[in-house]
Amino acid sequence: MEGVFSRQLAKKKVMTSDGTLIGILHNIISDLRTGELMDLVVRPDMGIDPSEYNTEDGFILIPFSAVRSVRDYIVIDRKEAVRSSAEE
């Protein structure tokens, strides 16, 4: 994935590759030692069931490895995001 400035990601919509809206990007969690991006912190959309995902304090945590593209939306692989949650 090509480089993207964090300010370009602010308040972007996060959706699955099948077009389901997950919510709005709230924050990004990174490893301070390595700089690796770990998770997207997403404010869930009212129509989404957050119980399928890993959640914390009312936000959905999407592993950064599930991100497939960043354009007008942040597109994630739903299977990878849900599977990662189920493994924890």
C-alpha cells in the first residue's frame, strides 16, 4: 500500500469489501517502538452489530492487516477483521 498521511485518514468511513459500512475512523493504534500500525479504532455505525468484532470502550478495533485500500473509504477484509477478533 502506498504512503498515506494520517491527516488524510481523519474521519474517513470504514467499510468492508462487500460495501457494508462499519463506521468512522476515530483513531489509529501503533507500536511506539517500531512504528507499526496495529489497529484502526472505529466509531461503529448505528446499523452494525459490533459483537462480531473486537471492541473496547464502545469502539471497534480492526487489525491494520485487514486494510485492503485507502481511497474515499478505508476498505477492510471483513473475514480477516472478524477472524482476528474470534482468535483473541
